Amino acid sequence: MNFKSNGKLLLTGEYLVLDGAKSLALPTTYGQQLLIEENDSNSILWKSYNEHHQIWFEDDFKIEDILLNSVELKNDISRRLLNIFKSVNQLNPDFFRMSKGFAIKTHQDFNRSWGLGTSSTLINNMANWTKVDAYKLLELTFGGSGYDIACAQNSTAITYKLEDKKPIVNPVDFNPSFKDSLYFVYLNQKQDSREGITAYKTYKRDLKSSISEINRLTEEIIYCDNLNDFETLITEHENIISEIINLELVKKRLFGDFKGAIKSLGAWGGDFVLVTSETNPTSYFKAKGYDTIISYSDMIKA
């Protein structure tokens, strides 16, 4: 059996998506595969391969331990995986009980430090394999808004919104005429989205007006057909989020002399930023020590 899920980028609504803002999310060309072979081992033999086809993690888990909740692991990744297995067992109690054993391999085609969804692609693949609800499995394991699961499951741009804690996902035609002027630059450090969410939740002011503004910006960004207007919209978005989470704008902090606009994505302070530039900005960013610059067409699923 073979399952594959898309990576993700959240273009609008970061943090506020948790409180019902309408967000624009983009599935990436990068993703992760899950390959499963049944066997008689009475265990799950697990191997994870990176983008260079090298094993970066391996372990084995006795199915009996999953069913009986009878083991503690010291390795963080092993604990995470065991938690996923136990959560699957909670959602579908017959799945492992009727199983003899599995050899499982995961293959991701992106650097897992990039923040494109190592966890969400795994959760969605696991949910597809074990026939459980991916959003419920996410809630029991990593948590978050769930937009990354929606990206894993869709191959076009989507709007994502939580209503009464339930995901509302709608495919949208987001194909900007100026996409050749859009780039994604990796900031050389993986940002823990859970830490960002914790900081966001300390914000005590009423968010209704901010959510309304982000909803408006999301709609205008989707239908924007002019690069200058797009730059104005994403800069306005940056200013709103900056005030809420009390973090300095990434352009002001790192790239004050850059000619185009720069927008943080997802958890501020790390991962990728979106950059607008009418000429290829690779030399500018490499000169500042940022070597991963990916064009919009190479990053985003058409």
C-alpha cells in the first residue's frame, strides 16, 4: 500500500485561523509518502527516509504494546509515533487488533526543517491507511488548526475556516498573473508552531476587528491581479499580525534594504517567507546567508 500527502503553506490568516479567520492555504509540490507491507512480525518495523533517500530514523513497536498501553519510550520521535498508533487505536479499535505486523517506510522529498508539514503529511497518510478521521487524529496528537491536513488532502489552493471547531474547506482559483514575481525564502531555522500558538494565546485584546480585517485581506488577495496591489495587501496583513503577536516585521528586522515586499508565513520567526520581486532575488538573499530560494511555480501545486 502506498499513500502520499501534500505539504502546506499558509498564505494568510496565520494564528487568527485558530479563532475562525478565513485563511488562504496552498498545498506544495513537496510531500511525503507512506509505504506499508504486511508481515507476520507482530510488530511495526518503521524506517523514515529523508529527501536524500537516507534513513534518518528507525525503530520497531510491538503491536501488543500499542494495544495494552504498556510501554514508555525515551526517544522523542518514538514517543510521537507511539502516540499516533495509540490515537489510531482509540479512533479505530479493531485496526491493530486484527493485524499481524507491518514494515513501514516514509519518504519525504523536502528538508524536514523547512516546516512544510512533516507531521501533517504523516498524520494524513496514517489516517488514510487506518481509515480514521485525519482531523481527529491531528487533534489527539499534534493539535493545531487543521489547515495543514486540508492542504494534505487538496491539490489546489483552498480557503480554510473553523466554524464551531469544525473545518470549512473550499477550493479556490488562486493563480496570480504575477506569480513569476513570487518567491519563497527559507530563514534557516525551523519554527515550532506550538510555541508560536502559545505566544499568540497570551494576546488579551478583542480579536473581532482583526479577524474581520484578515477575512477581507484574504478575499482581496485571492482575486488580486496586480503585483503592486498584492504587495500593499500582504504588507497590511504583516502589520496586523505584528501588532497582535508583538513581533517585529521580518523585513524590518532582516531585510530593510530589500526592494520588494516580504511576508511571514505560518509561525513567525522561522520557516519560509513570501517575497515579491520583479527580478530574481536569489543573489540578494544568498549574499545575506539565505541559500534556499524557491520560485512560486516550483513550490506550489498548480
